[in-house]
Amino acid sequence: MAHRAKKKRRLLKTRAMKNIRYRLLYALILLIRKIPRQWGIAVGRKIGLLFFRMGGKQRNYAIENLKAAFAQEKTEVEVHEIAKNVFLHFGAASIDAIRIPVYAEKDLDDLITPRNFHYAKPLLDSGRGILFLTAHFGNWELMGAWLAAKGYPIGVVATPISDPRLDRLIVDTRNRAGYYNIARGKSPKEILRSIRKGHSLGFLIDQDTDVKGVFVDFFGRKAHTAVGPVVLAAKYDIPLMPAFMYMKPDTTYVLEFFPPIPLANTGNPAKDIITNTQKCSDVYEAIIRRYPEQWAWMHRRWRKQPGDR
């Protein structure tokens, strides 16, 4: 009985702490949407710097991953500087993600400059959907908002947040910006429905998640990478197009589009999936090398390895 009562008190305490965190975060979100953008970015960077200086596993993962990725290219001092800038960047980018409903009511072209949109525009204008390959890089949420503001229907396949209240906040933010959310794990029917309607879909396969995948090279190490986008692109003959949004020093953004990835089709599906997923991984590595401070290095990207059970 005593053990059961102790467990109940612990659960109640945990629930109470989650409620407090949620209410504080919700209040902060409302505040960030009210204050001027540059004030918010300044606050976001200070919070990012605080998290970096506090240490913790996210900082350790970021430094560890950067050291492994750039072992022969950057000094330890350079690695620490990049890691700090990662936290500063995501502090600032988080502010803009929170403020998406504010931006959706204005002209996003004041904040975002497209580059090489000619790769995507003819396909989008024809009503043919595109599978956009993007990443936890720069500010991927604003990419969906920009495309929706231009009148192109787009959904994003995303992993739900563990706290359902926070997940609803994120989904509501996306809906208010004009693009829709498809929860990973419950997505096959919704994905197929979107494809049949000619909608575009955004995929982020730059993290080690518990979905069907293969091991491909990424910064010289094997990384478990989801195969969903390459399977869909090959099966339904849909262009798989990389597109990344990155922040410039003046805190505006560039949304850069790239040519569709040419998919291998040798008649050996298993081999083709690995080849095409490697092409996706190569695209990721190239943009991350250009702007290493704008990728989520604090994620355990190489968590699973070949031979693991």
C-alpha cells in the first residue's frame, strides 16, 4: 500500500510539473507573438546561449557529433564555437516558428527570399505535387508557410510531440499558416490522399527515428535513414526535390530549391532504395557543410548502427 501511495504521489508531482511547464510555455508563446520580432530573436538567442552554457546531454551530443563529423577538418575550438552557434541559431529560429501565425497575416516576402524557385514553380503551377526533402535545418516550418502563402497546398509529415497539448499547439500553428499536418505513424492513408489530390508533401528524414529505413553514409559514418520519400517518389512517379531554408546574418531567410533527385531504377528495388536514400543523405550533408551552425547536431543521428538489435 505504501509503495502504491508513493508511486501515486510521484505521478501527481510529475503531472503537476508538466502542467506548470505547459502554462509557462503557453504564456511565453503569447508574449513572443506580441513583442517586436527583433526583441523576440534577442530573447531566443539568450535562451539558446543559456542552454549551451548549462551543459546537459544536448550540448554534449552536439559537441560529440561535430567532433566526429569534422574530425579531420576543424579544431576543438572551432567545434565548440559551431556548437554554441547551433544553440544561438535554434533559439532565434524558434522565435520565428512561434510567430508564424503573425507572419501569415503579412507578406512573407519581406522575410523570405526564394532562390532557384524555377525548379519547383512549373511543377506546382501544373497542379502536380512535389515531395519536398528538407531537414531540421535553418527554419523548416517557415518553408511550409511560404509555399502555402503562394497558394500551393502542402502538408508536412511529422512525429507527434509526447505532450498532446504541445502537439496541438504546433499543429494549430501549421494550420493557421495554411499548411497541414500529417502525424507520422498514422500517415499512409492521408499521404496517399494528398498525393492523389496533387498536393505537395514535406519530409524530414535527417534524424534517426523508429521508421523503416536503411543504413547509408553520412559524414563518413553509417546513419539509419528513413526510406519513405524515395519509395513514394518511385512508386507514384513524383519529383523528389530538396529545398532548405537558412537564415542570413541579417536574420532574414533564403529558401533555396534544388533540382529533383534523379532516382535509380535498375529493376532491383532493394538496391535502388539504398542508392536513392544515399543520394538524399548526400544532399543533406552538402547543405549542412555549408551552414553547419543551422543543423540540429544535438540529435543522436548515429544512435542505431548496423548489427544493432
